[in-house]
Amino acid sequence: MYGITTKNKRAEKQFQYYLKIRQSIQEALNRLKEDPRNACGAHKLHGHLEGRWSCWLGSNISMVYWIDDDNQTLVVVTVGTHKDAYN
């Protein structure tokens, strides 16, 4: 099972905000920690976000992250609405 950390303070603040306002996100994160490449609609990103992954945490909330297989960790880059997460 993978752990979850954040890239920086901004990502941590976003992550914690959405965890507080949407309780269903925790269930999605548990699935993602088990299978970070397939759960929650996970998919590789391209263009300026190449090398990162994205998934749906519910409704219109996306999370951009990268997978550190060596340390079994998902590193959260950003969390937000679809529009905000990819800018």
C-alpha cells in the first residue's frame, strides 16, 4: 500500500481543505493507495504535466500526483476542480 504526501505547503493546504469538505474523498484515497495507476480513473498526463498522474476524487475534484515507486508514496502536486488542477 502506498502512502500519501504533498509536494509543498500549497498542495498540503489544498489537500486538507478538500478532505474536510468532502468526506467521500477519503474512500477514494484508500482505493488509490491500493492501486495508484488504475483506481479512481487514474491516468497519465501529457504536455506540461507529463510524468504526472491525475485521478477523480469525486464529483468535479481532481488530484494531480506523481508515483514514487521506490518509496511507495504518492506525491500530491495539486487538488482542485478540473479547471484549477490542470493550470
